[in-house]
Amino acid sequence: MNILIVVAHPDDEAFLFGGRMLELDHKYDVLVFTKGNWHNNELPRLNALLKSSKLFNFNIIKLDLFDDDFNQHLSVKKLINKLKDLYGYDQVWTHSPFGDYHNHKHHSDVAYACSQTFGFNVRYFGLKHVFTDNWKMSGNTYNKKIKLLEKIYYKEYLKFSKIFQNYIFEEICCLGPSEVSMIYLL
């Protein structure tokens, strides 16, 4: 399968889908929308993304590099405009429309833009509120993912390690665009 992974920040690809990329034999292309430049951390995070692409075996197809300002939403119109020419994928994997583990605005914006662009072809990360595929990585894959996260995204791993220690499940689910719209507009 050809999978397009669309995320807001450098590191989201590995934290959310790293186990799947390590264990499932698919072709992965990753699009990252922001520079990851919160706290003047842009260059280290972009370098980490390049390292992540080699270790998790994915192609970086586009870096659109919007500024990473937690206080501002990303422009959904601009996100959709960047996504509209990306077709030919079996599935698109992205953030939860709820903003994942900490209700992040950028994660919700990206999920909504994907839903409006790709419709029912999108799979959303970790929505425990609805049916998921309940995919569980092997213990070896989990350990490898954690070691790679520590190696590639050390600062981010330390910050989020309490959240991600239980993420042996990388669940994804399918929602319709109207359902995602209702969640996004809450």
C-alpha cells in the first residue's frame, strides 16, 4: 500500500505512526506542515526529521514550513491548497480531529484539511471514542520505536514520554468528512 502521512510538526510522524512504519511493509510518504520552530528549535527539529526519514524508512515529499505558533491556528484554506494535488495514495494517515493527546490546534487543523481534501480515504490517529483498528505493535517494534524516538527526538521524547509510554497501540480509525467537520467546529 502507498500511505501518505500528513502531520503538523517534525516528530509527529514518528510519535504517532513510528511503530506502523517499522512493522508494516508499506511505502510511506510524509508531509510536514510546520517548521517546528517553537522555542527557536527549527534547525534541530528539521535535522531530526531527516534522520527520522532514514531510520523509519519514509520519504519526505513536502516541507511547507508554516511557522509553529501554538497560539494561532494554521490556515485550513492554505493547508487544503497544499494537499489538493496529492492523489494516488491508498490511505492518508493524520492526526485526530480532537488534536491528539493534548488538543493541539495545529493537529486539529491538519486533520480537518485532510478530511476536506481526501474524504473517506483518511485514517485518524488514536480516537478511543470511536471504532479503531486496534492495531498493536510487537514488543520488539515498540522497543525499537522508543529507542529511535530517544535517539532522534530526545527533547520531545523527554517531554512526552509519560504520554507515550502506553502507546503500544497505534490505533487509527475512519471517519467521514461531515463527522470530522462536526468535531472540528466544536
